[in-house]
Amino acid sequence: MLGTKELRSGERLVLLRNPWGEDFYGNAWHDEGGEWTPEKVAQREIPVDARDGLFYASVEDLFRNIETTFINYDT
């Protein structure tokens, strides 16, 4: 988990990274997902379809699909 983003429309997203460098997330907010309207693309902080393992997921999808999250503060 690298960060969070709240769009002007109110949708709350979490920026995640797959360390294997591919975007396997298949829900609405993956790189080619249907939720990315031109206005919302302008609010992204990562390039669309970069194939770098970075992708967004909604907060609701994250809580629905992940049982445990560990946080490591890098000092």
C-alpha cells in the first residue's frame, strides 16, 4: 500500500503495488478499468497502463477482499 486518493467525485482509492510488476487487479479501478473517465484520469498520480505493478483499488474493495494488513513504518 503506497497511498490514498480521494477523487473530486468522492470516491476513495488506495494506491497499491504488485511487487511482481504486473497489474492483476480485475475490478473497476485497474489501469484499463471502466471507472477511469477522462476527468478522473486527470486526477491520477500514476500513468495509465504503465505495466509497472501500480494500481488503484477502491477502499470498499480493499476491505472486502483483504483479511489482514501489516503496516511497516520505514524510518
